[in-house]
Amino acid sequence: MEKTNTYRRSFGLVERVSLGVGGTIGSDIFVVPGIAVQLIGPTSLAVWLIVAISASSILLCLAYIAYRFTPTDSSIRYSSRPLERGSRFH
């Protein structure tokens, strides 16, 4: 009886997510900073810091919204709920 080595050729959810995350990490974290340094030099570190602070503030806002509203609320409720009290457009 002969044993053959065969590989299954299929991509499941885990493999697809791994490829997406790997592509993001490879291109965004390693390639883009090198291009930025070539274009604007050491100032790129300050630019990355500004981007990190602005992305963190957006992250905190979205985290607060996710905490404040229930999971059953849709995304339109995030913007319409603050408008319910005072300003109605009827």
C-alpha cells in the first residue's frame, strides 16, 4: 500500500482572514513608512504620531458609541438619536 502526500486546495474563513491581515501588516506597517521617509525624511515620524493620535480619537468615539447604544440599534440610530431631542426636520 502506497502512501501519497496530497494537499487540500481550499480557503476557509480562517485562511482568508489570515491573508487579509498579513497583507495589511505587510503593506501598511512595513512598506508605507519606508516610502514616507523617502518622501519627507525624518518629519515622517511626526506625521505618523499625528495620524496615530487622530485615529485613536476616532477609535475612542466609536468605542463610546458602541458602549452607549445597544447592539440591536442599527447604525442609523447612532446619528438619529442625538437629533431626537431638540431638532426635528419635519
